[in-house]
Amino acid sequence: MASSRKEQTARKLVADNRKARFNYEIKDVVEAGLVLRGTEVKSLRNGQANIAESYASFEDGEMWLINSHIPEYLEANRFNHDPRRRRKLLLSKREIARMASATDREGMTIVPLRLYFNDRGMAKLEVAIARGKKMVDKRETEKKRDWDRQKARLLREHG
């Protein structure tokens, strides 16, 4: 049962920001909707997107996804979208206020983690309130990950 659920999620996953968990300490994760154009949705369904260098910003009471790249849909010719345009995030007012206060007061940033299609076929973006890691923290995380791998290998070999 768990493996089939994992396969469904992996199949619907469009983009993953793997560097975010390395560069940032994740505090809170929220699922947000996206305002997309038709050609953007078609391009996402082809599995093409990049959210690695993108971030979310609070402007005029709204949340915006900035610097994400959804390539043009080739079959759309003149009705295509701008690949790097700003996209509005759909969040409740309470969530927007909480994220805005975290970025203003506590010096945190809002980082996209995953872009995927949910069970209803809607494009969703997982955003996180995060604090940037220092180089020491990154090294510590890497050491812990290496030790966990080595420990698992030793347990497999010796019982």
C-alpha cells in the first residue's frame, strides 16, 4: 500500500528543490495553489519545470513565486507564456500574514520545496518558512548523513 502511494506521488511530481533542504533549515511547510496559464499547465504536465533558484515574496498583501522557470509549450506558438514570469500563490490570509511576519521579524525566507499535481489534478506548490544554514551547519548535516549511511551498511552486513 505504501509503495503504491509513493509511486503515485513520484509520478505526479513535476519539480523538486533538493538543494533547499541542504541550504536551509526548514521550520514550517505549507501547500499553496498557483495561478497558471493554460500553456504553463500543459508544460508542467510534460514534466518540465525548475524551482531550484526560485523564492516566494510578500507584496501588497499577496504572495508571489519569483524566478521559477516553466518552459514554453512548443505546440502553443504565439499564445505562449513568459517562462520566468511571476506567479501568484494562493494561500489563505492567515497563512500569508504568518509567513510575512516570519520573514519581516525573524529574518526567515520562503522557499519552494516541491511542485506537483494533487489527486484532483491541480498544480500545487509546497513552500516552507526556512532559515539559511551556515557552512558549519551544512558540514554537520553532511557528516550525519554519511554516518547514517555507514551505520545502515554495517547493520546490513553484520546483522
